[in-house]
Amino acid sequence: MAVPKGKISRMKRGFRRSGHTTQKSVYVENKETGELHRPHHIDLKTGMYRGRQVLEPKDEY
């Protein structure tokens, strides 16, 4: 069985995890409203997901 030879220091652990934050969030534009939302997520302003009403739309402030 593979066993680590020694404790991984905080610095080495940080080096390994440094690439975790490089990805930016991707947003797509809603075709009907022009609002930006994340792909495969509900558009919170309209409450629509894949052409279906899932949530009640948010009130305009």
C-alpha cells in the first residue's frame, strides 16, 4: 500500500492548490431578457429554466 514518506508542508499544499482559483465564472445571456446568468442554472430575474417557469419572478425594486 502506498504511504506518504513525510508530511506535506502548507507551502507545498498551497502550490498544489494554486490552480484552483484560476477559473473564472462563465455567464451566458438570456435570449428573451438579455440578462446574464450561469449556464445550467435558473435565471433568478425571470425564474425560467430551459423554457419552463420554475420560480416566481423577482419583483422589480
